[in-house]
Amino acid sequence: MPPKGDDTSIPGFIAVETGDEGGLPLAIAWTLPDGRVKHTLIQPEDEWLEAELVSLGGYSLEELGSMGVSPLDVIRELENDHFSATLFTAGVGDDEAALSRLFDTYGLDPFVELAPAESLYDDLDPGDWSRARGELFGELGLEPLRPEHEVEVMLRLHQRLNGGDAD
């Protein structure tokens, strides 16, 4: 249920960046209850790299290996921040596939549920949330394919739609 009135709680927003083919998780970001955004690159598992058409997006294998964290560490951090929570996303299917790949690597069942971010706003007409999201990306000069930017836009749009940020 969306926050109403004086409720200033922040929903959990999440986004996962994937390679072009196969949903290889490359980077992930999510909100914390205080409104900060946590994000990191993800070190690919060797088994993920065995496919012939693996795409690393704009990253090199060296960059992901040296600057990223292991998928298990990503799962642990997500568990610490959002165990048994519903997280909201702009791309449920893509993000579910990427998270499933993280969890499946270790034989774990996902402990978070994903829901479309626009479902938080019953008063919006279909398509209004997506249009407002696109406009906000333009206003802020952010890139929709970067998960930390995606989460930032969903967070700011939430604040705007709930009267917390009129700019």
C-alpha cells in the first residue's frame, strides 16, 4: 500500500543491469529505508561466462572482477537490507530473471518479491508513471540503463508523487 498522509516511509526500489543477451547480471542498485541508494558491480561467475554470446554491456571482465563484488555478497547485502520484502522495479521481468540467476547460482530461493513500481500509485492513469519516469530521467540527465540512476529516478518520482519534492 502506498504511503499516505504523514507517512514518510520509502518503498524499496531495485534495478539490475544486465548484458544484452541472457540476462547476465552486471550491476545492481536498491534503496535503503533512509532513502540512500546502494549499488555495486557484480563479479560474474565462471559458469555465467561459458555461454558463447555473453555480453558484458559496457564493462570489461577485468573491471567487473576488480571493482565488483561476488554474487553471494550481493545476496547477503540484499538479505540484510530487504529480507522478505516486496521491492519495486521499472522492469519486473528483466529484474526477476537477473535476480533468479544470482540466487540459482547458489541453489537459493529468492527471499524478495518484485512488483511494478507503478502499482504504488493507484491514482495514476495507465502510462502516466512511465511518462513521468521518462521525463524525470531527462530533467536529471541520468541514464535509464544504469541501475543506480534507475533507482534514483524511481525514488525521486515517488517523493514527487507523494508531495515530498515538487521540483
